[in-house]
Amino acid sequence: MSRSVPERDGSGDGETAGPDDSVAGLKERAWREVAAIDAALAAGEIDEAGWHAAVAELVRPAYLAAGTPWGQSGMGRGAADWVAARRFVLEAVAGDGSFLDIGCANGYLMECLERWGAEDGLRLEVYGLEIIAELAALARRRLPRLADRIWEGNALTWVPPRRFDVVRVGLEYVPERRRADLVRHLLGAAVAPGGRLVIGPYTEETWPAATEDALAEWGFTVAGRASAGHRDPRVVRRIVWVAGPVG
């Protein structure tokens, strides 16, 4: 990639336009660009539709130009780094069932989770949601057998045709002020009774557990968590999950 772009899973290992060894840069490689977009929203210079359009302009060209399937999902490093940053998502999966990947980009995480799950003795029926039309189309071309399971839409307002045992999402997919609304909407509309809403992977300081603290402040109880090491010891990759509705 030739520019700094946010990763769709927030794991902070995207390729950058220049070196940035700050903690902010480790958490989000495009943190300066995203901060400017956030500031424009706060100042009323753009609305939420404009926020999503501006973030898409960071993501779309670099993802589409990437030469590897993991690059088209935001990982600017190698295949081994992709596995290290994503495979631990399966720790949130309790058994066979359906899995919706929100922000699925080119669908690579979908197919990897299906394969990794099979390696672990799990049968996963994978689905995807992507807000950027060109990436949703790319995912359908790459995965024709799953094309009818890949939808285009904004996770804040999208009403799925069914519910899923596991739903994965990144809080960074929406403006900060709408993150509690995102969690609430997905729990109410997308997660099956007895299912799980998985937040992440995301990268944050090893302490405090800021994302867990935010979820608690919004009134949500974290039911489980998992982590994976990062090449920089100042930060850690994490996922947490919130239990879905009771059946």
C-alpha cells in the first residue's frame, strides 16, 4: 500500500506511509487521518454519512490495490502476521454454528475462519457484511460459493435477514459517539439467543483494558475475553464478547 489506512479489525499492523512507533500508531496506523475526520464530525463540518464516506476514502483505494488477500483486508505485513493477528478470534466460538463477519472487506477472514474452524473440529457457516460497495463486490467475486451470504450495508442501521450464533464487529467502524448504539443494535437485531457479539480484534495498551471499561460504562457485561501477543510489548491484541439475548 502507498498510504496509511485503518485496518478493518483494528489490530494495528497495517502498512504505513512512514514509520510511527507511538502507541497511537500501533493501535491505529491511520490515527492522524481518522482523528481529522472525527474532528470534522465533532465540528459539524460533516455529518455521519460524511464520516463513513471519508473513512471509506482511506480504505477503498489501498485495499483494492493490494496484491495479497490479507492486504485486501488491511494487513500490510505477511501471511504469518495475519494468522497471529486473527486466528485467536476462534476462542470466542463455543461450537458449530453461524458466524457473521461485519466489515468483511474482501472476505478473507470469512474463508480463513471457515478453514481454521474445520482444523479445530468446528463447522462454521460464515456470512459477511461490508459497507464499501467495491469491497463487497470483490468478496463476492473471490468467494462465489458464498456470494449470497455477503451483504452490503451500514452495521448501525442494517437489519439482517436472520440472526447468527456469533457476530464479529469492530467498534472503530462507526463514530465514537455511536459505538454504544452499534453494540445495542447488533445485540437486538443480529445475535441469536444464546449467541455472542465479539468485539475486535483490536489493539490497545496492555493496561487499562479501555474497551472493556467503555462497554461497562455503556451498560454491557463482558462475558469472555481472549488476547494475543503483539510485536511491541506496550500493546496487546484483544477480543471481548458480550452474550446475546436469552432464548
